[in-house]
Amino acid sequence: MHASLTMKKIAKELGVSVSTVSRALQNHPRIGAQTTEKVQKLARELHYEPNSRAINFKNKKSYNIGVVLPYLTEQYFSIALSGIEETLAGKGYNMVVMQSRNDYERELAAISSLIRHGVDGILVSMASETYNKSHFNDATHKVPIVFFDRVLKHPKYGAVYGDITKAAFDMVQFLITKGHQNIALLNGPNSLQATTEREKGYIDALRYHSLAINQQYIKNLNLTKEDTILKINELLNLATPPEVILAFHDYIALDAMEVCKQRGLKINQDISFVTFSNLSFCSYLDNPPIATVEQFPGELGSQAARLLLEAIEQPETYVPREIVIEPKLIVR
């Protein structure tokens, strides 16, 4: 109401129509430069603020983007979120962030809620317990969806992710060249595509160097601390325990390291760790993982946001596609 009255006041003082004022405030090419300058100058003096709700309704856009991810508290996802926010803010969009907590029902409810509240599109990093993917198909008929990091690879969806297979291959090859042969893998849940890709890279590297595949060395985790403790103990109890463990996440490695310490093992002497993620807290450890994979979560988030904005702003020409971010092996 205040914005409408201010536009009328500007029109009256300058002797022009309200529609002329409206166009001048939006730099419409049909309005002369002199009139536009006068209108905008007076608007600033009157502290005019446009009615964004009315403008958005007219444009049939909310300028809100939904983001659904597993946990805000995980540093990896908070870095990805910063990349998303910076990209969206540069285009005048806001974020509405919701956590799935790796739960399928929460993820389903979050996506439904975002659609009901009229977001223009949704960015998703899938929950680890999402085995049924049908809700994404239902949602994409209403708003565009782009996945990042934990993705669903399908021609109808945009997706941005790292080359996990190559990263795992490079890591295992690095370990083999350092003389390690008994290499275990603490992998993620089977519901995530990256879990399959990580195991493939691990196995491909062992085969490339003509090393046997020991299935007892491959453990899938459900992302709970209790399961990590169970699986690391299973590895340590083997007749020939591993010399080095590839953990799919830094947080997993921390829990596994603690078990090793409790059992009297010295980290990086009796047993070593390598990880994915390269999170900053590892630099404060007395014995950090000897190598890690930098996955560039900020870039993942930023690229996913750009892809979604393309789907929203250029729907006639947009074609869903996958963008692969090259990971980097970092040796400490």
C-alpha cells in the first residue's frame, strides 16, 4: 500500500501517469532518459521501496530457491551451501534451506513443503536412506530440480558431482606405490550412487596392480557412529588386518581412529588412514590422514545453482545435463 501511494505521489509531483512512473523505475526503454532520471531521483528522496510481492506475482516467480541437504552442521555441506548462496544472491534469489537428516520421509516432506510454498526450483543432495526415488519424478513436473554431490543420474535431471571413481582409483594407486597392499575401504550406504563408484575405483586400482580383491576389506556403513565402531572392529579382528583404511569421509575416519587408539594402535604407524573431503579440522589433528581427496564442495554448490538458474530463467532452451567436478588428491 505504501509503495502504491508513493508512486502516485511521484506521478502527481512530476505531472506524469502512474504507469510512466512504474516503467521509469524499471528502466523501461519506452521512457525517455530525462523522465527516468527525474522519477528515480524523486523516488530516492521519498525512500520508495518497490512492492516485491506484487512484482514477483506479476512475473510468476518467488525468487526463492529450495535447498534440501542431509545436515547443515556438516562442514562439507555448509561449504556447499556457501557456494550456492553466493551464486543465487548475485542473481537476486534467496535460499530456503531444509535438512533431511538422511531420512527419506523428511526429504519427501521437505520437497513437498518447498513446492507448496512456491519456490522457483530445488537443489537436492540426497538422503542416505532414500532408496525410493519416485518423489523426485513427481516434483520435477512442478519445479526444476538439480542434484549436487549426492545425485540421481538420469537424463531428466541436472546434476553436479565429483568423479568419485577416479578419485578412489588415484588414492588406492597412491597407496600401492607407497608399498601398501592390505588396503580396506570404509564405504557409504548402498543407496548412494557414489558408494558404487567409490568401490569401483578401489577395485579397479587393485586389479590394475594385479592385487587380490579381499571382500572382507570392504565395509558399507549406515552413517551412524555405532556402525562405524562395529565395522572398524571387524577389520581389526581379521587374521590379517589392513595396513591402511580408505574412509569415505573425514568424520568416519575420526570415529575409526578413536577405536584404533583405544585398542592401543598408533595412527600412521601401526595403521594409517586416507579420506575423502579434506575438511579443515583435520589440520588440527596430531596424526591426520596421510592423504585426502579434495572434492571442492563450494564449487559443486555454485555450479548446481547456476544450472538451476538456467532451468528457471531459460526454460525454452534448458537441457538437463551433468557437470563433473575433478577432485584433487592431496598428500600430507
